[in-house]
Amino acid sequence: MIRGGRASVATALFRPVDAASVAVFRIGFGLLLAVGFLRFVAEGWVRVLFVEPTFFFKYYGFAWVGAPPDAIVYALYGLICALSLAFAVGFHFRVVSILLFLGVAWVELIDVTNYLNHHYLIALLLFLSTFLPLNRTWSVDAKRRPAKVPATIPAWVLYLLRFQFAVVYVFAGLAKLGSDWLLFAQPLGIWLAARDEMPLIGQWFTTAWAPYAFSWAGFLFDSAIVGLLCWSRTRALAFVAVLAFHCGTHLLFDIGLFPFLMPIGATLFFSPSWPRELLSRVGSTRFRDPASGDTDPIGWTSRRRWLAVPVAFYVAVQVLLPLRNFVYEGDVLWHEQGMRWSWKVMVREKNGSIVYRVRDPQTGREWRVGPMRYLTWRQANEMTGQPDLVLQLSHHIADDFRQRGLGEVEVRVDALVSLNGRPAARMIDPDVDLTQIHDGVAPADWILASTDTPPFSLARRSR
């Protein structure tokens, strides 16, 4: 009975399905990357992110990743745009996917303050593309070898891509399952109030009910959309909801490619042959499913054993990594341990002031140093609420004082930070010499506990 069940699952995972839907995804994803990276250059963001800074924050374990010279950065972005187009048309797809993944990963690892959830998603999708056969149809590679490349893929390829997008929505919904988002409508209350100049609807954003309506709508959407996309009876309506939701977020918030990437991913939940079916309806082409009669022509079934382990490992990592914040006590939105790579999308707004106190233990002389002495405005704004980045800069300050001949110094910090509209509170123990602290995965006892004060609420203000 068990063996029969395993056999039926394996048969379902490895059955050939039409490659048309993943081909459309490949084309849309590649074109989106090309436009997105070209826009970065055209709007001057390459200069802001990589040319103007003199110091870069490093990811734990990736301190060895350096920023290339200015000219190389621009050349790298040009190369990524060209590779994205080659990716879209499926030209030497395997090699292009590997180079594109390495190029995007390099760009993203240069500075932690550039981290965005959809940048991480893009990197993951490119990583998967390095070994997934997304070029089986409607590609240059397929045209060059039509007899050798079947227009089908094993079903698990499609399921894995669906899983990757489902992970984003599910964990984004779980992240919103908290009092700040649902009971106090923060940080949406702060963000919407800043958009009151928006034509027609901006006047409603400062009302007490609007942030709650948007917060609950966002929570319900993220929590339910995967199930609705998976069910054939609600799939079409769910896709309309995806388009409407992400169109709204694009108009309201400056969140880059995310509102465009997610609808492209949502098309993967339709039938694998939906593009051919659509073309047959709008044109004279007769629909034919290339998977009909296909009996695994390239032997995917024989590869089950060695494929199962890496795919299962990848799936496990994607599920467990967002859950690691439960290892740490306290509010993850405050201490940030387990925050990155966890799909906590748009759930916190932090601001405040950071002042370092540098002391020479030999003479007792003390200096007060602000982050802007070493950072750009954007970097300083991003690092204010992230304790590990505050720690990194403290070590850089100590190194700078040492290089200027001032010897070994102690570095402490006065970090007053507000989370989701709460009154500013100390985030880091002001008595701890941060030069004696090293970043890691262990609980950080130098980060102070968050306060019990509830966030600012428009509902309270309106009473």
C-alpha cells in the first residue's frame, strides 16, 4: 500500500506536461529583469547604490563580496540586461541562467541596505532556472534542436515554481497575523497618511477606517490567494484579484518590480497548456497538447532518486528559513534576528536617531560621531532600525580611528528608534562596547527588549 502510494506520487511528479506555461513565465520574467535593471541605470540608482557610498554593509558570511570599480558596475548592469534578454528568448539558456544568477547575486550581496524581498525572490528564481528546463518550447534553443528537445517538462518543475511563489504569499500573510497590522493598522496608517495628496482617493487615507480596510484586505489577500489560485473554480477570479491588488500596491507604494513579478508568477497556476489554448481561441491555430502520448522521452523518471534529495532540501530550506525567528525571544520586527529572507513584506516602519560615542580608554577623551560621516543618506536611513548594521558600522568607525593613529577605541551607541509609530525607545544597550561584540546567529543580548507600548493608531486619535 505504501509502495503503491509512493509510486503514484512519483508518477504524478514526473508525468510530462506542456512546457508552454513555463515558457511564458521565462519570457515575462526575462523581459521584466531587462527593463528593471535598465531602469536602475537610467534613473541614476546605480550611482546612488554603488558609486556614491564609501562604505558597504556586508551580509553575515559574505564579507568577501566586494564592490567592483564604478565602470565595472555599469558594465555589470549592461551585461545583466543583455543576459536577461537572452534568458527571455531561451538562447543558450543553461549558460545564460548561470551567468545571470551570478551577476544578480553579486549585485545584491554588495550592500545589505539594498535588500528587498523581491530582490531575494529574483535571485531564488534565477537559481532555480540554472537547472530547470524552462527552454523546452518557444525558445531559440528549441528552434535549433526541434527533434531533440520535447515541448514538455516533468510536472515537478511546474510545481516547484508554484511552490516558490506560494511561499512568498503564505509567509507574507503569516507576518501580518499580528496586533500591529490587524489591530492598529500599522505601518499602513503611516504610509497612507503620507499619500493624502493622491488624486480622488487621497482624501480618504487620513481617515480612521482606511488603514484598517487596507490592512485587513492585505492580510486576507496574502493568506487566501494561493488556495484560490490552486482551485480551478476560483482561479480566474483569483488572478483578477492578483492583478488588482498588485496594481494598487504599485500605485500607492514605490516597491520596484514586485507588483509586476507576482502576476507573472501567478500565471503558473493555470493549466500548463493555457498559452496554447489561448492562442487557439484568438487565432486559427489548432490546439494540441504536446504532452499527450509523451512517455518520458528524455528519461526524467530514471533520475528520480538523485533529483529527490536536492529538491526536497531546497523545499525544506524555503519553509524553515522564514521560521527561524521563533528561535529568538522578543519581537522580530524590533530585534530583526530572522527578519531577512522571511517574506515579512511591508510589516514594519522604523525610524529614529543614531549617535556613536567613541572613547579613548587611555586618555578618556570622547567623540560623538553620526552615521552620515560614513554613509549616504539612504544607507543611514536603512541602517537606523537594523541592529546588526549598527554593529557593523561601529566596527568600521573603530577601524577608521585606528587608521588615523588614535589607537584602540571603545564604541558605544545611543540608538533611539520608533517602530510602527511607537514613541522612540533605546534599541541597543548604551553601556556595551560594540567593538567587543561580533555578529552571528546567536541571540543578541546587547539588543534591548522592545517596549509594551502599542503603536500609534488613527482610531485613537479620532476619538
